[in-house]
Amino acid sequence: MSTSQTPSYVRLQVELVLEVSDPDALTGTALESIAADFTAAGAAADESAEERTHAEETVREDAAEALASLIDPFDLVSQVPGVELAQASWSSETIDYDPEDEGWAAGEDGDEAYYGIEDNETDDEEGGGRTER
């Protein structure tokens, strides 16, 4: 197999800090998305109804969860030619953020450990063929 045919894997790390300026709009959109997902899945069984109720309660209680329910890494790369999402995981949390604080910066030392990146002296990393959330 030539080099051009050998699959290569790239870890794309993105860290975003978002300001929730309208929590009601965020929650409402997340609830609409949950309703659409469960409607598209067909007639809801008791377990699906419980899952939907749990998902709705979760996004009502926490803006970070509402945001996480709306973000899909596949959507971020689906229009990029020549790539296929091999694995993804993401999370969201409410944080104390002060852009004027010198102690807060994206990409601080120790991020490699946080993201589970090991220095194996290569830039290639095999994906697990799965998508996590």
C-alpha cells in the first residue's frame, strides 16, 4: 500500500467558551431537538418515554447539558471533503470565566493528560471507529 493510500488519523482539539446570553432560547431549542429525535424514532415505548423525560429534565436543569445535547461533532466535519469521523467525544460544563484573568487560558500545560494524549512520537493516532458522547 502506498503512502497516499495509508489511512492517517488526526486529532483535532477544539476548546470553546460560550456565553449563554439567552438560557430560555437554548433550553427551548434543546427541548425541540429532543422532541424531534424521539418523534423520528417512531412510537415511543415505555423505556423511550422514560429516556425522553430524563433528557428533558436534564436540559431544563443545566444550560451546559442543553448545549451538549445540541452539539454534534459529526456536523462539524461532515462537509469537509476527504475526511470521515472515526471517533468523537465531548462534554460541556458551566465554568467561572473571566477573560481578564491571566490564569485562564485555553491550551494550558497539562492539556495532553486531560485529553488522554500520549506522546508516542507520531502524529498519527488510530481511531476506534466509534462515536462517543
